[in-house]
Amino acid sequence: MMPRDPFADDPNDPASFLSDDADHMEPLSPEERIHVQQDLKLVEEFKKVLQPRGIEGIFFMCEDCEEFHYYDWDIMAANMRATLAGELSPVHEPSVQPNVEAYVPWDYCLGYLDGLESR
Ligand SMILES: [Zn+2]
């Protein structure tokens, strides 16, 4: 059992005073929070099985920039932890000069994990 966030339902969460309007982020709904926690678990799984095979992280097409972004496993996990903590994650700060061949799409990782588990 995870300890319950004491500010989960509190509109006066002190953390909300720390960000100005430009950085304002809507609090996660309980469903979103569960979703991010699941993704975080997956990232840790992906890292465990794919990093030994030379895969360094995930890439995806960013709709804002219209270019691919590359994220190391640890950066992905840090972004998700920031999201769970109610902080804005630095979505547009991908890895510097990534080796693009060492990054795979999220769906590839899901499929890879499925393949391992069905053996
Ligand atoms: Zn972007």
C-alpha cells in the first residue's frame, strides 16, 4: 500500500503556490496518476530488459515541435516522477545529441515486453 498523498484532495495544496501562472499545471486526476505510475513501472521494466541490448531510451514524434524527441530511460523516469509530484516535466529537453539508432518507440518496448512474458 502506498501512503496516501495528504494533499491529494486539498485545493490549498501548498505546492500550488510555488508555480506562477505560466508554469501552472492542472493537478493530475486519480486516473491520470495511476496511468503515470503504470508508465513509470513500464519504463523501469523497459530499461531492465532493453538497456543490456544497447537500447538507451524512447523516441516519439512531438506534435508541438514536429520533430522526434529522444529520451533516456532515466530522463523518462525523472519526467514521470516530476509529473507525479505535480511539477512540470521538461518535455522539450531531450537528450543531447542522441545516438538515434539506440532509441525505440514506446510501442516497440511494449511489444518486446509482451514477447518476453508470453514465452
Ligand atoms: Zn517538442
